[in-house]
Amino acid sequence: MPQTHHHPDVERVLLDEQQIREKVSELGRRIAADYADEPPILVGVLKGAVMVMADLARTIDLDVEMDWMAVSSYGSGTKSSGVVRILKDLSADIDGRNVLIVEDIIDSGLTLKWLLSNLRSRGPKSVEVAALLRKPEAARVEIDVKYVGFDIPNEFVIGYGLDYAEAYRNLPYVGVLKRSVYED
């Protein structure tokens, strides 16, 4: 059932449930077609990619394995420095395998650039990226992203896995957070 009212901290809904569902299904069909002969291992980046990973995996008509990584980038507030440490590593060996990193959002790209380099050093057959959201205006590094759901403006967004101070991840849509919530 579509949600007609949004959270009071949301300035406006950027992408509603239906738009997200349709795009995730489209990405799943493309991934299934591209990897029909050799399904990838899906690597979700915690915590934000949980919703995307769950919904995307269900739309890929192949036997796909799922694994998770949690990484932390050092920086101030909402800005990433690109200095990363692994909080939870993969359980699976990816040597010789197709790897598809599943991201909720690509912002500066610094953490993802580090993650791509890290995973490529482990001898996989291929490493590609699927991201629901990308902020082209926020990019600080060039990253080739094979599957992109939506390019969005450089605004602070929450919902569908995206958080502010660990809140709002469970909203079924992507919305722009009111500035008054995060600016004092």
C-alpha cells in the first residue's frame, strides 16, 4: 500500500516506494541477463545496503550467494575522508568469482574506491558495482558503476536503508531530510 504521509522530518519524498520497486526490478533483470552463465556473489555494504540487497536479490532470477562487509571511513560528521577500516569482512572466498558490490548510495566515492581496490586484490574474476542512488555532484573520484538506479541531487537523503544518526532507515521511500534536523 503506498504511503501518502511522510515522516515529519522529511522535507519531501524524492523517490516513492513504487519508483524504487520498479527500478530495483529492472536492475535485477539486467543483472540476471548479464550474469546468466556465471552468477555473481552479491556483496552488500552494511548497514545502508540491507534494503537494496534484500529486494535486489529477490529480483535476480539466478542462484546468487550473498555476503556482507562493514567498513568505516574516518572523517568529520557527514564527510568521508576515504581512510577506511574493515569492521566486518567477507565470509566467502572471492578468488576467481564474479563479485557485485551492492550499495545504497554513492556519494563522494572515496570509500567505494577503496573497497573496489581491496576486493580486486583478492583475485576475483570480476568486480562490478550496483547502486540504487548516485550523487554525481558530490563525486570526488571517478568510479565506473555498471548498474545505477537513480542519479539524485546532492542533498541529504534518508530512508530505504539510508540513515541519519541511525534513524530513518526503515522508511519505505527515499526522502530529503529537513536541514533543521542536522544543522544547529
